[in-house]
Amino acid sequence: MKKCTLIFLSLLANCLFVFSNPNYLFKSKKDKIVVHFKLENNLIIIPVQINNSSTLNFILDTGLKNTIITELSYNDTLEIKDAELTYLRGLGSAEPVQVYESKNNMLSIDSAQIFNQSLFVIMENVFHMSERFGIPIHGIIGHFTLQNFISEIDYTKRKLTLYNRKNYKFPTSKRWRKFPIEVINDKPYIKGKIVTEIGDTVNVKLLMDTGASQALWIDVRTDKKLTLPTNNISANLGLGLNGQITGHMGRVPELLLGDLRFKKVISGFPDSASLGDYLSIDKRNGSIGSDIFRRFKIILDYEGGFVYLKKNSRYRSPFKYNSSGIEIGTPNVYQSVFMVYGVDEKSPAYEAGLKVGDELFSINGEFLHDKKLKDVNGIFDIKRPKEFNILVLRNGKLERISFKLNKIF
């Protein structure tokens, strides 16, 4: 992590404003605030200011309670109030991470100011999210951003609209589906059904997690009818706060939310070492992620206990999986330099000799000097078997790696 300026302040928590809700101030003259967001790997990235800092990029995560600062660049200066050293535990099999917990902070999203907020500052960059997304990412912002408002998420137009509850009118059109949600420890849960390979229909409780790029995660330990699909592969499912999350990938035959049906859903099945007792704490069966949510326009009403979904043009899009087993990142988000950050063992790329640390020079004769990270990752999204010839720079020498990708499931 490059050098940054992090200022820890210990201030009296005196109220500086007078308003009806002690936790937020809605400064807009209108009854709504519109925030334009970036969409990377299905995840919503919104601009945020902390204690009047410069604008920072945060992933919006309804599955997270607080805000976590994961990295800062050399020119970021941030005032952090009332900080104490502590430890955080999350998904992954490694030890808890040392962090600073800070209280009484002010977060600004456009003209909405949210007060008395706790946040955690990770001193070691364990996520490397900027490198993995190809744009500066400074952290993850929790669901409290939404729970004070009626929140509308438009994935097509890439807009987050925060409405003042007082004058909001909920939609009545039949194009909207209304579902009850259960809010536990400020986190939203929705109930659905999963149809298994042998035709069993299992009632499931799922965390609504916009911070998960995949469609579905299932913990098979929570119900004996929930089993790993016959056709599956071992895979790294992502990176948690406490290390790599390992498990399997496969397709769930069907996911049902009311009358909404999703077929052949790509799903992650984390192993026990990665999960521990994390999912069993709230008695859920898993999580529903952004590869489902991006197919809708969404209205979230935490206080009322409902979510509204309206189909968009992506509703019938097939669920895809990058079968290459290659994780690609960039050490510099401002340059088109792409490195291999991970290779799944037993994948075609691994068996062909691709290694962590290889710099990608060209793919199938196409040079990458003018590409973005998401463009490079998209090359490996295949609909049918395909040959790949990759030129990599390794130890100052160019080497050619060739392999064939098959559609796995």
C-alpha cells in the first residue's frame, strides 16, 4: 500500500446540527438525492466523503453492518475520530485482522450527511480491491447508508436514489413484485425456495448481499436436502476478511422468489473451513447476490420490512461462469498492465504452465495495452469450447502458454 496520510482525532461528540433524525441530515431541497454509481463485476461503487475528505470509492454492501476502509492511496488524507485498536473476524480461514475502530464519524453521500457512524480501518491491505477491480476502491460501505431512507437501485441506469420517507409513495403497478424482508441486526433477509437435482423443494432464508458479485451462495450444512451439485468444480470463491474463501461452484437447478424463477443458477458452495459458524449465527441458508439483483430495479424499505423488484432487460440473461480458473489484476489502476494474481489448481491454464506473477502481454494475438481490466476478464467468458494462446512476460522473458477452455457446467 502506498503511503497515505491518516489523521486520528479524538473529539467531543457534540451535535453540530439540529434536525429531526439525530443520525442523518437530508440537505437536498427535493425529497430525493440521486447518486450515480459505477458497476464493476456486478458490484455497486458509490462516491463517499468521510469527515469532509476527498471523494472516495466504496462498494455498497447490504450484507455488512459498518463501513470498512480497506486501502488508501498516497494522496489520500483522512481524519479518523475516536480510534481504538481491535480485531475483526469475517469469512476465510486465517486469523482475525487487526483494525482501528473509529466512532462518531460523518459520512457524506451527495447532499445526504450521516452522523455518529462507526467505521473500521484495516492497516494492512488484505483485499487489494483496486488491483482486482482495475479502479481505485477505498473500502466497503454498509447497509446503514440505505436503512435511513427509502432506497431505489437502478442497475440499468446505474443510479442510487435516496428518498425522504416522509413524502415517498410506493409503486402500485403490477410490474413490481413486493416481498417481505426480515431485518435482523440491521441486515435484510429474504425467503425463497431452491429446487434440487432430485426435485426436492427446500425453503431457504437468504441474506440480501449486494456486496457479493455472484448470484447465490449456499451452506449445505444448514439442511440435509441441500447438496452439492453432481457436476461441480473446486474453486476459490472470493476473498474474505480473513483470507481466501474456498469451496465449489455448480449450478442450482432452480431458485424461486415468489413467482420469479431463475434456472441453472451459478452458485458457490463454501467449505466449512472458510465459513466456520459465520452463516449459522443468523440461521440463514446462504446469500443472494448481485448477479440476481442486477436483473431488477429495486426499492428497499428497511423500516417497513419490504423489498420491491421490477424486472429489467437483463432478467433472462444466462448465468455465466469464468471457467479459466485465472484471477487477473492490475498493479496500477492508471495503466493497462495485467498480472496473474491466482490460478486454480487443475484448471487448464494451471496445467498449461500459467503462474502467479505472469504479466499478460497478448491473448490470441490481441495486445492488451489499450484494454481495461474488465475487458481482459471478459475474454475468458465463453459460450462454447475455445483455444487460448497467451503471451506472458516472466522474469524478463516472453513465454507462450496455450490451453483450451471447455464449458464446465
